[in-house]
Amino acid sequence: MPRPGKLASLLPLLAMAALAGITYWLLQATLPPGPPAVAPEKRHTPDYFANNFSVSELDATGTTQYRLTAKSMVHYEDDEISDLTLPAMRMFQPLKPTVTATALRGTVNADVSIVDLYDDARILRAAGYGDPQMQADSRHFRVLVNDDVIETEKPVRLQRGPSVMTADGMNYNNVTRVMKLFGNVRGAIAATDINGGSSR
């Protein structure tokens, strides 16, 4: 047990230690908060890959509305865009011929609502239900999946049955089957398309 005189000599030291602790606590409590932690910036680097990539969209009845496939897929973390090799986009409508859009390469966004097709891009609508085969070729096609529309701002060559046309741009609605050509439109329309043939 410490002697009373020694205890009395320790009291000032204990008081100073307590005062220093309280002062430090008050200082920390009154300092402005530091800057929020900054999340590391995402880089345009691949974060996952897939071979023989395939994704489908079904309607409420379980029927396939579209299917996107590719030989390979590379996903990037910063913009969530995926690069595709040999992509193929197939669009299905009840009681209508299937439409297939292909290219050598392409990209797809995160929610698969926009598919861009580049290099030897082609749209092929099978013959059937009163319509002849239709084929469109361009350097680029953009598939707006939610709208069921395919468009391009690049020169396009369109062949529908025996009719052949070229234009500076195109918009094709897969629901209404209406094809719109823009810019300098040239070509030859077959007599079967003029005299009673389907205009779709």
C-alpha cells in the first residue's frame, strides 16, 4: 500500500494525464469530418469472358422473343459494354418469318437493349407468310431490342426478292415489317412488287 506522501505526489501527474485525454477527445470531436473515401476508378479492362455466349428473352407465355449468340464475349467493368465476336441476333414474331442480324463483330450494353453489329453486317428475313426473302447489307446495324427495330446510318444495300435498292440509311420495324430507306435511294423494283406484291 503506497504511503500518503507518495500518493499525494502522484495526484498532479494523474490530473495532467486526465486533462490531456479530455483535451484530445474534445479536439477530435470538434475537427471537421475528413473527405469521404473515394471509390477506386473503374478501368476499361476485361473483368470476365465467355465462349459460345447466348442470352434469350422470353415473353409471358415462355415463347422466345429474341436470342443473342456470339462465338465469344468480353465484358468491360467501366462502361459494362461487352465486345462480341461473330454475333447473331434472332428476332421472333408470331406468324412472321424470323429475322436474323449477323456481323463479324459487335457490342452489347449491360441490359441487352442495344446491340451494335459491325463489319459485314447483314439482316436476313426468311421467306414466308406471303413475303419473299429480304436481305440488307451494311457496315453497321444497330438493333434496338426493346423497340424491335433495326437501323443504320451507313450506306445499305437491300434485296427483297428480285428487287434491289441502295440507300444512305435504313430503319426496319420488325413488328410492322415496314422498311424505310433514307438519303440517296436508288434501285430497281421488280414488277411483282409493283403489281399486287406485298409492300412489307
